[in-house]
Amino acid sequence: MSPMLKPGSAWSDAYDRCVSAAPQAFHDDRVLNHWGGFWQRDGHPEPAASPVDGTAIAGPPRLDRATAQRAVRAGLDEHRLWRHVPLAERKARVTAALEAMTAHRDLLTLLLVWEIGKPWKLAAADVDRCIEGVHWYVGEIDRMIGGRVPLGGPVSNIASWNYPMSVLMHAMLVQALAGNAVIAKAPTDGGLACLTLATALAAQEGLPFTLVSGGGAELSPALVRGKELGCVSFVGGRDAGGQVATSLADLGHRHVLEQEGLNCWGVWEYGNWELLTGQIRKSFDYAKQRCTAYPRFVVQRSLFHEFLAAYLPAVRSVRFGHPLAVEGPDDPPPDLDFGPLITNAKVKELTDQVDEAVAKGGVPLYRGSLDDGLFLPGQDTSAYLAPVAVLAPPRSSPLFHAEPFGPVDTIVLVDTEAELLAAMNASNGALVATISCDDEETVRRLAPEVRAFKVGVNAPRSRGDREELFGGLGASWRGAFVGGELLVRAVTQGSDTERLPGNFPGYTLLPTSR
């Protein structure tokens, strides 16, 4: 029997449920922006399509520059009131918003499936990590906020599309809990409806949230350079992050700029191949479309035959396809490692990069086929890419030095420890790295030389939740580090002489624990 779309899970079903849950934010024909304490039917909605199968979905209502500036000024007005709201009341309102999101958990999950292509289990985890993580902050905020005050203006958030809830909405809720009004730009490529619903649920509880859509060129003067802002938080690529950093250079704004880096997994004097096989399979979650993915393996040449015997079964076992394709109407959504990439343009970009790398001498170690995916009969599969692995990509290839943000692995062979470290540091800083090595003394010697904020030993590292800190070294991070207490410190003011842990133009201060 051919797979079918799970009944009740169509985009039209999801949007109808949004209209019922938050009619103030969702009209029959478009999604609204929220600023000045009201839902505004302004901006120019752009057409949008789901990466899942090309279905038309709600597009971002893009504001012009003047309206964005009015929205930021209105956010400052909200901030001046909210910063004086007692902490107990802030905790109560944030908790009420979390309870509302919990009640709509499955709808938020379904929206993520359609808008950014996450399989159901991973989309649900994104929602749950947001809710559970902020609940933890509500319980811990009293000790974190002691002796600190909110910033002088609202926090402006510009984030990528891949984690709308567990990164962006999570940060927004903690920023408000700490006493700040919050401004966010909806990512252009996906997550609009999910963020709009979550914002509507938060705004109903009185949280000072602004959510607007628009292009970077139009919104940056307000959302990055606005004199009203207390902090700018950015999550995205190095090119865009560099532009934000340049814009901030002369303003003195507090800032948190998380940028990409080539996270590397080194294999040196190692023998637990069964463990590594499972870890490699897990590394393909969400098609490696996350900032802590591992797309580069740096392998001791003398171990390559054993590494290959561990790697190929892992990559061949990866399951991908339509996140809502089921055999029977009562079946749960399929248990997939990943669905589509965020756009078909991204598929073309990576396919071209792989072809070019191979043409210039890279070895096509593995190249999967869409025939192995789970799809509906006749569906659009243009945004899907099967796993690919390239051995020894040429140095001229973007795959050699940059994060692909897709299911494309590159493997580099080395003969000495110096070569291992040079290859693992190819991108001048990363968020995470791992060394698989059986000798503890060797690991203790090598790990400090890897330019990553977190270095795992025989296990991957991740962004983390709750108490776990997060940041980046080198060009992968600018500004204050976050996670745990540091997230609250980044969006509050302490003493005049305080030096925040972070990577700033004048200093780099690492926390004692990473």
C-alpha cells in the first residue's frame, strides 16, 4: 500500500487550528505582525512554500524600514514599563504563557513540521525543550537576578530558522523573565506561523513581545542599529553575523552573536568502532541543519579502513523522507532522522558544491539516493537531499572550510597530531568538537589545542539546556556567552566594572566550566 498523508495533519488543518486558537494573529488570508501591544495588519505578505512537498503556506508580512523603526520605538515604551514589573509577577506571566504553549504543544509541533521540515519527534523536542527549559529558569531566576537590573532598552533578536522554539522563543521568554521587553524578527525561511502562535499565547498573558517580519536590509537599521536597543542577539551564519558586528562596532550595544563554524570530529588512536557507528548515525539528525552538527571527520590515516567499516553502515541506515507520510490513518508519524532541507535552492547549492569538489579531486565516498526515502506518490521532492560523503575535498571547495548545513560529510586523513589539530581548526573557531581517542593522556594534551568552545571526548557535544553554558571560540562567536546563569547575565546589568564572560573586541573571558 502506498504511503498517505496522515489524516488531519495537512497544512490547511494546521492553519485552521491557528485561526481558532489565536484569531487576533491569524486572519483567513494572512499572518499579522505584533508590535506596540497590538496585532497589526501591515507589511506585504510574501508567498511561501513548505519544503516538505511544495505546499503553499503562510508567508512573512514584510515591513518597510519606517514601520520597523516605529515598532522598535514602541518596544522601548513597553520596556520602560515592564522593567518595573515585580519579579513575582513576571514569573507568573511567563509560567502562564508556558502553560498555554503546553496546551497547544501538538499544534506548535505540526507547524514546525510544515514550515521547516523537521520530523515529528525532532519538532516535538524543539517545543518541549523550550517549555521545559524556561520552566527551569522560572525556578532559578531569583538567585540569577540578585543584584542585577534589566537593560536600558529592549532586547532585539535575529535568529536562523532551524530552532524557532528551543533557541529563539526560549531566549525571548528568559529575556522577558529577566525584566526586558523583547523584539524578534521572524526568520524569512521558516517558522513564521509557529513563532506567531507562540507570541500570541505569550502576549495574551501580558508579555511585552514584538514580532515582525522583513528583509535584513530594511529591518537592520532598526533591529540592529536602533538607539533604543539594550542588546542585540543574533544566531546565524558568519557572513550575516559579520555584517551585524560591523553595524554594532560604534554603538556600544550589548550583543550576543552566535555564528557558524566547522565543527570537527577527530579520530586518533581509537578502537571502539561500534560506539562510533551509533554516534555517526545520530549525527544526521535534522539533516545536520543545526549549529552543533558535525560535518567534518578528521581521521588518522592508519585507522581509515576501520573508520570506513564503522561509517558506511551508519550512513546507509539513515532514514529520511516526508515527515507526515504513513501507511495507515492511525499510524503515528514516521520515525525519521530527517526530512527536507529548508529550501530546494539549498539542495542545489550543496549538490553543486559536491559535484565541484569531486571534479577537482575529492573522492565520492558515499552518495545516497532519493529512491531510499519515504515519500508520497508523486510528491515534490526537490528540497530533499540524500546523505553524501566526500573524502579529501580540495582546499578550493567551500566544503573544505565552511559548514555545509546539510547531510554532506567531508573526511580528511592525517598522519600526525599536528596535522590533526590543523585540520580540526580549519575554520578559525567552532562551537563544538569531539576527539575519539582511547588514551586519556593524549586527549588531555590535544583537547585544549582545539579551537572550540566545547570539546567532547568519545562523545558529541551539543548546545545544551538549563545549566549548561554555550559559546564559541574564534570567528564562531562575538559578544557575551549564554546558557545557564550566563543567559540572564547577558541581558541584565550588574556593576559598572563587570566583565561578562564572552568573546569581545577588547578581551576574551572564558567561564570556568564548559
